Amino acid sequence: MRVHIEDDIFIQGDRLNFTVDKINPTIVKNSKTGEYEAGESVKNFGNFATLSGAINGVLRLKVSESNAATLRELVEETKKWREELTALVQI
């Protein structure tokens, strides 16, 4: 399972855990044909036992990449992101 959260952030899961990954498109050279092909690079930002843990992992990732200049801005952004993520998982 791979669930797109936003832009290049995904939550992936299997029967054992969930991961928060950032997936970036890349161009790679095929060693057999010598031609360039589209590919992707995956950077893992954490493994989690529960979906709620993975959502918190997404929030931590977004906080680490935030351009907020003050603590107040960061708190406001975090509240907005939490609401958006919570809305995504409401059934």
C-alpha cells in the first residue's frame, strides 16, 4: 500500500508497519541498454507501528522542512497540517 499525502510525501504500509517516505523522480541510466529512464529515489523518514504514528511522522517531517520564522508561525502551520491530515483519515 502506498498512500499519497501531498507533493512528494507518501505513507507506505504492509502487514507489519508503516513508513513515511519522500519520493523524488530521478533519471537513471540502464546499465544493460545504456539508455536513460525515469526512476525514483526514496528517502525514508521513519518506521511506525500504527497509522497515527505515521501521521505524526509526516508532521515531524513537515516541521523540519518548514520556513516559519517564529514559533507562533510554526505552531499555526502545525495546527493547520494536523487538521488537514486528520481530515484525510476521517472515515
